[in-house]
Amino acid sequence: MATVEHCLYCFEALASHLEGRKSLSLAEVEDSYADYLKALSAEAAADVSKSITKRHPALERLSGTSSGAASPVPSTSSSSASSVSSSPSLQQASGVSTPATSISSLPLADAEEKIDESPLFVTWNIKHPRHGHVLRGCIGTFEPHELDDGLSSYAITSAVHDSRFEPISLREVPKLQVAVTLLTNFEDAADPMDWELGKHGIRISFVHHGRRYGATYLPDVAVEQGWDKEETIQSLMRKAGYVGRKDMWREMGIKVVRYEGKKEKCEYEEYKAWRDWVDGQKGK
């Protein structure tokens, strides 16, 4: 499944692209994040203020107080932390300080089977003063990609090349949330209704007047929008570029491929807290 390390890596790829610096590799992110969690856990054992724990996003994950699931922690070495370049321009743009470390001794999450390649989508959302998080870019691929290359490529592509939006700027990064979805269990549906809301993403395809149409929604989209299955199919037809009568969808010979998605997301604050810790390890 997708992990918080995958999300941090997407932030790192985008930030380094916008700042014109070298990015960490996915392996370096995974190694340093595991060391970071160990350091937080050790510091937490010496502290006595639970209110600080609740303010620290990484410890929220470990303690289960966050809305996201705890992330798997791979085996690590500490060598990568000292090899990372700092990111002063992003720190200046953000004005966000690193949360204080916290208190109670917390176990690290159990390691899960590591995924090295997968079809994937990277979604960027941005905080809106009235509407919460709103979509800022989402692009992915149904072809399996090695995650080191695929996540970094699509993190940047979805941020600056989604034709529905203006490219994300450096000043917007502190307002961002990233979601990584790794796709699995692809199946041809028996008919356009042969899928489950909230469980399956769907990819539709059909031909009308000699033109081929296609579009997809990830598993969480229909539920978030409050659509039923028919409304989801009709919305996908519009997304694909079809401008005819959407109530004719039953006559279109629509083919549906259903799939599942293993999703993780994180906020910029979590990325910055980890990145500040990494920068602080240089020279130690």
C-alpha cells in the first residue's frame, strides 16, 4: 500500500523541482524517516506533555490519533540524513516552524511487504479558506512504474502539467496536501454497474461517431462527491470529452475496468517537520 514515505517523497520531489536543487531518492526518504521516527520516540520517552504529542503529525500517526493509518517503517541506516541538501527558499516561503517533539514512548509500526513498482496516481490538494481542501492537480498512470522514478515524475507532472489548473508555485507549497494512490486488482467489469462505491475506482472507454473516449476516477472520488453509480458514469463521460446527451449512456456500449487503490496522504506540515529534522542532522 501507499505509505507516508511515498507522500514525503512527492513533497520532496516537487519542492526540489521548484527550488532548483537535488532531491533525495525514495530510499533516502525511507531511511531518514525511519530514523526520524526513532528519534522522536526516544525524545518522547523523556517528555511529559501529551498536548505536544497531539500537535506532532508523525507521532499522531504512531499513536493512532491521526485520521491516517500508521505508516510502515522499513529497516534503515542513518547515513542518508547527512547527505541531504537544505531547502532555505521553501522554509522562507512557508513561515511554518517545526513542531516540538513530544512525550510518551511509542512503538514503531510493523513493517509490511514493500512494493517496488505499481500503477500510481499523485493528487495535490490545496487548503481553501471556505471549502477545506480543493483539488489542485491529479495525474497518474495505469502502467506499473518503479516507485522511485514514478512517484517523483508524477508528483511534478500532476503539480505543473495538469491542464485543468495553473502550475503550482513555490509559494503555494505550504498550503498543499498530497495523496498517493497505488492501484491494484484490475478487473473487467461485467457491465457499467459492476463495481462498488468506495471500493473500486473505474476506467471507462467507449466509441461514439468514430471517436474513442476514456476517463477514470479513483476509488474515493464518487463517495466524496456524493454520486451514485449512474452519476459517476455520466460525470466520467463528460470528463472524457463527450458533450452529447449523458442520459444515453446505456446505449454507448461503455466498457468498464474496475480497480482498487491503496491510498495514503499527508500535509505539508508533516513534510516540513521531517525535512527540518533531516537538515538538522547534517554535520552530526
